[in-house]
Amino acid sequence: MNQLFKKVKSTFQKHFKNEPLLVRSPGRVNLIGEHTDYNEGFVLPAAVDKVIVFGIATNDTGKGRIFSVDMEEEFEFNIADRPFEKSELRWPNYIMGAVDQLIKNGHEVKGFDCVFGGNIPIGAGMSSSAAVEGGLIYGLSEIFDLGVDKLSMVKMGQKTENDFVGVNCGIMDQFINIFGEDEQVLKLDCRSLEYELYPFQRDDLRIVLCDTKVRRELAGSEYNVRRSQCEEGVEILQKYGSNIKSLRDVTRELLDEHKDEFDPIVYKRCKYVVDENNRVLAACNDLTKDDFKSFGKRMYASHVGLRDEYEVSCSELDIFVEAAKDIDGVLGARMMGAGFGGCTINLVVEDQVEVFAEHVQKVYKEKTGNDSEVYVTKINAGTGAVTVDCNPVNS
């Protein structure tokens, strides 16, 4: 990790002949609670040790001058020239969108220089985009002494994607990017944005992602279908309770009592969401008791629901989850994210990680003919300033 920080710092010094503030901005995983966010339910994400590192400092040019280490590309824009014109390079749009949000919220952003690079796998569902947004907003707040509070950073990050980039994402990714804590997971109430931290302090456990390398072409269109099916279920049940605003407010008992009024597919979708919300709450209780065995079982149950009831898995994801069950040191596994590709998330005892990775990649290759990637992560803190030796800076 030190090498990444040193590379960003030295690249900044070479390009801009100045000393930067260094900011680390993490990727994230979601341990359990999938497709619950837009149903105003609960999610259980964690920030991880895959990060994007920013070097950032003021300049007197009135311009944002940006260099992407990973893309080896430069970009420059005049901060006064709003509305900003979107770039065909795409990655600068996250930068300009974040600057745009700061200005719209009444903050004065002057000229700045920025170099960034990272080790968050692109397209693996670890939310590199939220890391770019959160890291830049945090860094600009620091160098210009804007005093932006954490929740405002989160909301501006989400609005960057919604309004400028054009992605209708929820708020979980930006929230955990800013509010994440070392050795803790965060239960987020997607309705109220209230959150609670739970300990995740097993030093011998690793969070391992298995990347199918199947990109999620169906995820966008099917996401909209699932969302409308959930809304259809809520409309039916609102006749039986004035308090029902979303599936968050529905019990299994109420759902099953009126099952005959549902289209069978809509019932399955609603059943999954209601059960998944309950699984998140039960999983948090497991963590308070340091019961990772039960926690892992809930991950497996989550995958079954996503596969059979919500029907957003795919054969490649299922292959990984089934292969994980062959290794004694795997406590739990499930697909993570919107579905139809992407990654599985696995809880693996550290001394079995190598065996696990070798086994699942072998099985995946045999059954699909394709290669895959395995990423080993640990839970880490949210966005913040650091020294070149990765030590946090108290700001």
C-alpha cells in the first residue's frame, strides 16, 4: 500500500512542483442486504483496504488540473465555466460533478491540482466511483477549509452520480465510503440514514471477492423491473395498513396472509426483500455475539433468495457459491451487487484463503472455460487524510 501512496505523491510533485495533501478513499463491500436499499430497508456494508489515493493542492490558475495515474491521462477545466461540459474520457465527469456539487451547495472552489490512482478493481462492484467522489470532495474541503460535514459529503457524492454522471444509484456506496470505520461494519437504515456500527474483529477472517468477469448488461433493465414489482406488492398491502410505505414496513405474516392476492412472481420478489431485511437485522445480532458461523449461514441464505426468489443471480455466480461450500474454511458466500454478473463475496478463514482461491478458480475454469479474478480484502476506515506511510492525519 505504501508504494501506491508514494507513487501518487511523487507523480504529483513531478507534474505540479508542489507538496500535496494525501487522501485515501476506500472501496466497499456489502456483506448482506441486497436490493433492500430502494425498498427503504437495511444494508450492511464495510469500507475495505482497496483504495483510491489522491494528491491534491491549491493553485492560482482558476482551473482544475487533473492527472489519472491509472489511465495516464491529463484533464483540465475552468472552474468558472459552468455548467461544465462532459468529457468523452468519462472519468473526469466524476471530478467535475463533485466540484459542481460543492459549488451548488454554496462552497467556493478555486483552482486546484489533483493526481489520483488506486487499486480498487474496476467493474467488480466495489464502487470505485464513490471512492473518487468521496475522496475529491473530502480533499477539496480540506485544502479550501470548506468545513463540509460528513453527511453533506455523502449526499453530494450521490448527487454527482445522479445529476452529472447520470447513474441513478442509491446512497449506500457514498455513505460507507465516508462513514466507514476500521474493524467495523455499518448497518444503514436507507429510509432515515440512521446508522449503527457493529464489530467485525476476527483477525483470522478475510473478505474475499470472486469476480466472474461477467459484466452486468441485464442489471439496469432488470433492476427497474424488480423495483416496479416491489412497488406493486406495496400497493396491494397498503390496503391493510396505513403505515405501509414500502416493503420495509411489511412482515412475513402480513405478506403470507394476503399471498393469494399477488401475482406469484410479485409475491416471490416481495418475500425475498422482507426476508432479506430480517436477515440483516439478525446478522447484526450475530456480530454482537461474535457468532460468525451463524452470520455466514445467513449469507448463504441471502444467495438462495437472490437466486430463486429475486432471480438476479446467474450461472457463473452460482458456480462460485457452490464451489465455496467445498472448502472447510469458508463460513459464508453469496452474490454481491445488482446481479447478472460481477462478484461473489466470501468469508474465508485466513489460512484457507490460498486453498480457496485455487479451488474456486479451477472449478470456474472447468465449468465455464473462462478465467476469473480473486481479491482478498480487510475491513478498513473510511475516507481521510493520510501521510505517505498510510498513517491517518487528524484534521
